[in-house]
Amino acid sequence: MSLEEKLAKLKTYLGEVNDLGAAASLLAWDQVTYMPVGGAVARQRQIALLQRLSHEKFIGREVGRLLDDLVPLEQELDPDSLDACLLRVARRDYEHAVKIPPDFLAKLHENAARSYQAWSEARPANDFSKVVEPLELTLELSRRYGEFFPESEHPADPLIDQSDEGMTVALLRPLFRTLRRELVPLVEAICSQESVDNSVLHRYYPENEQLAFGLKIARDFGYDLGRGRQDKSPHPFATNFSIDDVRITTWVDERDVREALFSTLHESGHAMYEQGVSRSLEGTPLASGVSSGVHESQSRLWENLVGRSRGFWEHYYPSLRESFPEQLGGVSVDSFYRAINSVRKSLVRTKADEVTYNLHVILRFELELELLEGKLAIHDLPDAWRDRSYRYLGITPEEDRDGVLQDVHWYSGAIGGAFQGYSLGNILSAQFYEAAINAVPSIPSEIEAGNFTSLYTWLKFNIYRHGRKYPPQDLIKRATSQDLMIEPYLRYLRTKYGKLYSL
Amino acid sequence: MSLEEKLAKLKTYLGEVNDLGAAASLLAWDQVTYMPVGGAVARQRQIALLQRLSHEKFIGREVGRLLDDLVPLEQELDPDSLDACLLRVARRDYEHAVKIPPDFLAKLHENAARSYQAWSEARPANDFSKVVEPLELTLELSRRYGEFFPESEHPADPLIDQSDEGMTVALLRPLFRTLRRELVPLVEAICSQESVDNSVLHRYYPENEQLAFGLKIARDFGYDLGRGRQDKSPHPFATNFSIDDVRITTWVDERDVREALFSTLHESGHAMYEQGVSRSLEGTPLASGVSSGVHESQSRLWENLVGRSRGFWEHYYPSLRESFPEQLGGVSVDSFYRAINSVRKSLVRTKADEVTYNLHVILRFELELELLEGKLAIHDLPDAWRDRSYRYLGITPEEDRDGVLQDVHWYSGAIGGAFQGYSLGNILSAQFYEAAINAVPSIPSEIEAGNFTSLYTWLKFNIYRHGRKYPPQDLIKRATSQDLMIEPYLRYLRTKYGKLYSL
């Protein structure tokens, strides 16, 4: 077989690995959107089977052998060429995957299922003791996971690198420290003022009008419904089965107009990224967003920097008021803008405003590092949570279900690697947005006219179309001519909230 | 490994074969219900991959070896025991599957895709010439398919046996001849009378009310929505991903109140069969309906023998009139009953009434036998269709799209084996219904009270729960103490339509 034939064969293999994963994703999408309750048992089994077959196909001898044989070709190719990038990414994924022994992986999956089950009972019962045992095993397994990568400095590094390639605890710690030091006093300064009345958000907003309004905006942004759709699910998410089938879900609270609207804008950001991947990458491992941080930068950019901006509402508020004439008839665009940007010391991350949000993330990130470093024991975790919550957010959860039991992440199989992406996303959202405006200064005024073409085009050209072609740091540098930096984000928050709260 | 361990291993394998098939079915369900148009290309590829992996796993060495090793166990077991039945069915499926060389199968699938594509262009264009070439290959492949089963009497027999185990051309020919000889004069006698005015069915019936009404009845029948659901798709069907997730689809015509209603009752019959399979068979090859004929007997029984009966409407007509007070306010239950049972010489099988329906089937069955026997060439098929349509139904399609291009079956990869099940289903529906009433004489009066418990219970006990445990003939004999027979069906038609048309 020639090298070209081997490359073609590798692509076929990887395409099948990908398609098996896509099938598992569709089964998971159906599970939370349309599946009747009775379907649960068989569905879990079927998803696990598809994931296992995908993994087995990937780590099987064939892929390894082809990758070995293709080293000479890779060295010959232009490193920016699609094939060179494909080989680099496939090799990286492969080498990571084969480091984890199958037995260990089986144990990890088994414990993940057990601990998720324990959590789904413990949370409504507000009983942390129910999760202690599986969580201790999760911690042990997460530490052992790190040991398969002896070159790592910190046990969390391999888990972080999985979703945010190139990121390490050593890089994240100072970044998050700066962020925290900026945010804690900012929250204090804001919350010492009289709080903004946002009762208008809690009037009765009927579901259908909410869904229609949010989806209309997502389409205006650039989300293509010929290659996507929106459905309802208890926890909003975006998922894709190819670059031409990228779906979002949302959840409606008829007593909170923010819920469906901002989750739709958020998920449409994720979805536009996946839809915007170049068609030439379809079916390859390059056909997806490059990292959790860059992905989240897109959801947050569209949700917050666009969707919570004054200019945006200049254009959209009249049509929102048309959809809800009784609820918003007497409310000015200014009051509405202040209400959707009101800052509150609150307990729940997913409902937090822009200013407090990162403190929720940093709290989790710090605690998980301490757990992995052996400085904190699982049974002390609830207290440590309360303590840190008070220090960062000035508020203490009375019940663990609003504290340590709040997020699913630690109860899904691993401690470490899941939270940093949220704050990286916030930081990057501002860096990308600033770069886009530098390139096309008319973007803010276009947004005031409900026109997102320039912004979308800039993002697609500089980020979306590349998929996983370049590592995240590379992509950031190519797009913004800078390494990842926190200043644009801090500037953004200071300016916006300085004005809102006359600081 | 002990024989018990080998049996357990075989079950695991077969369970995975089954789950891969179920995953493919979910992808196919999504394709026609919710998938955005853009998703089509990747979806076809993904479904084909899952079906291929399922097939490869099944015909792989492992299953064959285990089946060989388990012969001694099978001989020891009570032949009615679940394990013995499972081994029998698995062996039957396996021996059938391995007779088809993989190359041939690939060619079959490839031509199926090509000919389906050609048909989907030819039908709207009303241009039979577009399908001639792929259809000639389909005919050749269908004949060669038969040659892998040299013990067969007729080239159609292996294809028929695939969906209706034990059935052959030699058995079907006299059966269908009797049916045809009975029906042709019956249709003549009815259609020589003034036709029933059924314009009331074509008033405007809004979609939501139609869907709600149909689903309400399906639930009353016994279709469990905790383990099922209804969605819309262009061609109604039932599908299942486990015995606890069995879904139906329907299609709404706001200008024909029969469309959604009777397709819902029809598909709920299929679905109740699948839902009613004993839980002990879940995940095994026994967990599905036993044959195309027995399956269709259930859809037709609930749709026609129950849902088009006078007693049924005695109970349901008032609530239908409540859903559509303007449309049905002045229409008596008797007029409505006559309208939904009006007999017409018509061109389209899927819209045909009970009396003409089987003539549509027999026409197709006879033509496909002649094709396979080499007595009819593809290019003569449209004329042969028109000619036979005139002889049996007294009506000739002016356009091939209402004739030979009407049904997808021949354009989906094979000629033969797909149509006989419809008429077998009609015949069996009456045989089962008569047996149920013999066992529980109160069934008709219960139906008049909207109570289906006795009928459902009889069907579940005698048919549904067994899945594929017994071959169709065996099941029929166990349930009705008789072999398959046509008399109950002829009696049913004569009585019902004799009364309706005062013959």
C-alpha cells in the first residue's frame, strides 16, 4: 500500500470512529428530548456500546500501525496542510488514548455511572453523605489517571489538557488569581449599592413566544436552521452529528424571561462554531471545536458581549416588547438592560451574572486542585465549599444542594479538567471580540442595527472554519496576533459595570 | 467454558447485534421526524455503518462457533423453553445470513441506494424510464438471491420466508386466488350501486385536534405512552429500540379526517405487539414480532376490525363530534360509519378501503412472481400493471406515478417478499379476532363501551408476549387452534359489506 492509500485508509477508520461517536450523541440527544421514560435502561446500554465500539476501533492495532507508517509522510507535508494537521491531531488523540489501560477505563466508566446515580439521589435529598464513597473513588481514579502521564507537573494537568490542550495548572493559577483579585472587590463595590429591581423579568412570559423570540435572534446571528434545530431539554446544550446537523436545546421558565433567551443565545454560539467548521474537514477528527475554552468563548461572546449589550437591545427591545406587550409595555429599554445585567451575590453558577460567574468557577477550580494534591479530603469538601463561597461571593449555601452538590461535573467520573474552560471562555470572549472590532470597527454599530454579518464573518474566518486544525494557543495567536490575555476581559467588565453601577 | 457460559456469551453477542440495529433504527426515526435537511448525507453514512457493524458482528466467526458448540445443549432443552427457542431462532437467522456472500450483499445495498434515488426522482417526474436500469439489476439480484437457497421451489420463496417464515409461493398462490375470486365480484356488486357520499370526511379538520383524538384512542386500546410516543412523518410507521421504547408516527391531512386517525390506530396495533413482548425476551433476537403477516394482522385488527366497526363508533362518535362540532354537528353516527367504510375503485393501495385493498396487493404479488419467473420484462411492467389494474379493480392509472411507481418496495433493493404480508395480515386479523371473541364473547359489547381490556389481554396472552418464540404457523395454531385460514376473513367482509350495501 502506498502512503497515500494508507492515509486514505486511516481517514476511513477515523471517519467510522467519528460516526460511531455521532450515533452515540444522537442517542443521548434523544434521551433528554423525546425519549419516553421507559426507554432509559436500553438507551444507557446502547450509548455505552457505541462509545465502547468507537473507542475500541480507535485504539485498535490498525490505527496505531497506520500512524506509525505515516510518520514519513507527515514529515514531508506542509505542517499547515490539512493532512499534516489531521495526522498531528489523530496522533495526539491516539497517544493519549492508548496510555489509559482498558481495565482502568472500564473502572472509570463504572464508577462514573455509580457516582452519577448516587448524585442524582443525593442532590434532591440534600445529603452529601450519599456521594462520599463514590466521590472518594473518583478522586483516587482521577489521581491515578494523572499517573499515566508521568511527564505532567500536576495531577490535574492531563485532565485539563484533554479539554484545553496546552493549558496547565501552572498557567491557570496566576490567571485565575488575577481574575479573582479583580472580581472580589468589584462584586463588593456593586453589591454595597442598592440592588437593581429586576422584578420585570419575573412576570409571566408564555413559552411559545419565548421560544420563537430566542430562535429568531439565533437565526439573525447566523445559526443555520437548515443544518440545525432547537428542542427543549432540562439542561440546555449544543450537540452535533456532522457539521450539517448541529442542534441546540433550551429550557423555558415562564417566570424568568432570561432562562430560554440567554441559553438559546449561548448554545447558538456553540452551534455556530460547529456549523462553521470548513466542509473539507467533515468526517475527520478536525471537524469540531478546538478546546473547551475556545468553545465557551463563542457561547459567551454571543450570549454576553453581544446579547447582553446595550446596543443589541437598542435594536431588539422593540420586538421583544411586541412579543410581550403587557409584560413590557411600561418598561424602558434602559430598565430592561439594567435588569438583565443586575449583579447579585448568588449561590448557583449557571444562573450567575457576568461579574460573579467566574468566582463560582474559580472556587471549584481551587477546590479540585486541593483535592488532587491531597490537601483536602472529600468529607471536608462541603465545609471548604461554604467557607470559600463566603470569602469570594460573600454568601454561604445553607444546603449542600445549593453548594457542593450543585454541579454534575465531579459526579460524572473525574475531578479536574472540567471547570477551567468556563473562565477561559469568558476571558477569550473579550479578547476575540476586541480583535474583531479592531479589524472591523463598524461591528458595534452594525449590532445596533441587528446586523451580525461582519462579526460572524470575522469569527468564522478566524476561528470556526479551522476546527481543530491548529492548537488553541496557535489559533488565538493567529486570530488576535496575541497570546491569551486577560486584559480585554477585565476592560470589558470594568467599562460595562462601571457605567451600569457608576463606580 | 461451560455450555451455560457459552450461552451467556452468545446472548451478549446477540444483544449487541440487536442494540446496533436499534441504534440504526433511532437514527432512521430521527431522519424522518426531526432531522434538519442538511443532516441527510452524514445520516445515511451513519445508518449504513451501524447496519454493517451489526451484520458483521452477527455473521462473524464467534456466533457461528458458539452456535455449533451449543447444539448439545439445544438438544437437551425443552423445545418450548426460552433458551431452546432463542437458539432455534438465532440459528435460523445465522444460517440464512451466512448464505449471502458479503460482496453480493454490498452490491445489493449499493443498488438499493441507487434505485431508491432513481425512484425518488422518477415518481414526481412520472417517468418510469428513469428506474428501468436499476430495476433490471434489482430483478437480476433478486433472482440470484434465490439461488443461494437451492432447496427453494420458487425464486421468491427465500425472500418471502425472510419476512413470513414458512410461507411459500405454493401456499400463497391458492390462498390469494380464492381471495381474488371472492373480491372482484364483491367490488363489482358494490361499485355498481350509487356511491356513498363521503364529502363530510373532507371538511377542514385542524391538525392538533386530529392528533389528540387519535392518540387518545391508541391509549384506550392499550398503547403505553410511558414506553412510546407519536410524532409526525411523511409516511406513518412504527419502530422500536427496545420493548420499552416503541414509537409510532402519523401524517395529518387537514382535509381528510381518516388520514391521521386510521394511521394512528394502524401503527398503534404494530406498537402494542412490540410493547407486549414478554420482558424476559428483552435484548434477545426473540424480542420482536414474529412475521410480517402476524404483525400486519395486529395493525389491521385494531385499525379495521375494531376502529372501522359500528360498535366502536357507537362509543367514540360523540367524542369525535365534540372535537369537531362544526364539521360533524349535523352528521349522524350512521352516516359517518358509512362514509369511513365507503368502497371505491381507486388507484392507491395505501388509501384503499378494506374491500379493494387486497386486490392491490394481489396485483403486485402476481406481477413480481412473473418478473422473477422471467415471464415479464421490466420494460413491460407499466403496461402489465395497467392491464391487471383494469381487470381486478376496473380502473387504469393514467400516470405511472399512480401505478407502477406508486410503492417504494420494489425500488428498495428487492423484488419479492414484501407484499404478501399485507394480505396475510388481513386474513389473520379476522382469524385472530374470531378466536378472541370465541374465547371472550363479551368483546364486541365491551368495545361498544370503549373498553378494550379483554381483547388486548387475549391478544397479549396469545400473540404479543411470545415475540418470535414460536414460528408463525405454530403461533397461529396455538392461538386459534387452527391453521391459517381464509374463511373468517371472507365471512367478516361478506357480513360487514353485505349489510352496508344491502347485498
